[in-house]
Amino acid sequence: MNNFIDHVKINVTSGKGGAGSAHLRREKYVDKGGPDGGDGGRGGHIIVRADPNKWTLFHLRFTRHLKAEKGGNGGKQRSTGKDGKDVVIEVPLGTVVNDEHGNFLGEITDIGDEFVVLEGGRGGLGNWHFKTATKQTPRYAQPGEPAKQMDIVFELKILADVGLVGFPNAGKSTLLSVITAAKPKIGDYEFTTLTPNLGIVDYRGFGSFVMADIPGIIEGASDGKGLGIRFLRHIERNAALLFIIPADSEDHKKEYDILLNELEQYNKELLDKDRVLAISKSDMLDEELKALIQKQLPTDLPTVFISSVAQTGLSELKDILWEKLNQEV
């Protein structure tokens, strides 16, 4: 079973507010006691909260409806009803919450983040609020506000410093497995990677950064071809993009241009991110072939020839990425 779930829709209902009380004080030897009806409690909220121990929305996969508790009714002696119990939905960092029409409601990006996505109804006022000089014993109180209901959509966008961008079978998973402790599935065929994989890259013993292997893009991905745009959203949160093109590509420049175009078609803002180009599987190249390929490559971004199998060029690649991630804005 695929445990990576990055898109979930849930119908949520907040709690109805409790009714205010219309109670009149009744005591021995007091013929006409005044109003002492208390306020109703508020209905429960629907709250979204960060859970740094989660990295997928899998735990919400089979959740269709969530309903908060209604507020308690007010009582005598100005006793306020109990507030309804909130429903807390815990989600991983990087989760964006929208309504069913795509309107932004909030996002979770840091530990400790939380927000109320749907408020519970306010409790009604008890009758003692309505006492006046001319109306000493009001016999009415407010009802609680009704519950609110809506569909909310959770969309996870992986939080990583560097996102790997490349065609299927470009060597992204192999690179991730070599320079991090991640163990992605690796095979010599397209779409080996069906879910994003994260790994932490140690840098020279004093620093680290997070790298994400995004499932391979193909030409037309922004239009839904191949795995479609399902995983392009994860690139949006990467600080830098590492383009991986294999040494045995028929046209390195064309492959880079196709990848760049797919990102632009999906979201033009992706082109504003720092970019690095790595030619993978370069252990099959001699210096003459490297020089020939270098002439074909774009000159507006740093390029490095790497081999994950032979573990060459990886230190240089880490240096370039570290510099990109820590350069002064």
C-alpha cells in the first residue's frame, strides 16, 4: 500500500452554541425572584495543528467527516454552559488548507503552528442580560449560534531545501541514496519513484540540508501526462532546484529546456529559484566528452559532472548547493 498521501478532503462541522437560560430565581421567602439564567457555552472549534512527527496525510486518508461538540446550555444562578470540545486535526509541516473552492484558509509550516479553520457557534445570552428598569423579569434568552459546516482540502507540499528535478531514470534516487541516509526504491526503468523521498545531506561535519527526490517529470507533465502535476506542487517549497540529466541523454540542452518549460507552465515563480545542473552517470565519460557536453549546456547556472556509483563530483556538488542555500539575499 502507498503510505504517501498528499491530498485529502474532509467535511467538517463545528459545534452549535449552547442556549442561554431563561431561568427565574426561586427562593423561599422571595416571592418574585429576578432573572438568573446563565449563558450558553460556545460550540467546539475545528482546529488544524502542526505535528512534526508526521510527513504524510495518510492518517486522514479514510476520514470523511469530523464534528465538534456542541456547547452546553446555560443554567440557573448565572451558570455558564460548558464549551463544546474542539476537534484538532494534526498535519505534517508543509500542509496548506483550502476550502472546496480553492480559497486559502491557512498553512502549517513551523512546529507549534495552529489555527482555527472553522469556529464553533457562540453561546446564547441568558435572560439576566435583558433585565431593564421597565422589564424586571424577562422570560426569554438567546439560542446558541448554529453550527457551521464546510469541506476543507488538505494539500501537502514537501518542505525541503533542495528538490531534485529530472526525467524518470535520470539517477535522482541513486544520488539521494548515496549522499543521504534515505533508502529510496531504485531500478533501471521509468517511474521507479512513485512518491517523494526525503534525505538529510551532511555537509563537512558542521551543517546539513534536506534534499527531496521528486518523482520524474516527463514532457507534458504540467498538462497531466505521466504522473501529471500531482508531485509538481512539492517543488514549490524547495529553496533550490537541482536538475539531473544523465550523461547518456541524446540532447542535454533540450532535456534541460523541457524540464524548465514544464516548471514554468505549472508555476512561473519556480523559475525564480536558484538552479544547479548535474550531469549524472558521468563515470562513462572521458574528459573530451565532458568538454563536448559542457559546450551544449546553459551558461547561466553552475554545472557539475557527477557519478553516484563511482562517487565522483559529489563533494563539489555539495559545496555548490551549500553556497546557494546560504548566500546572502
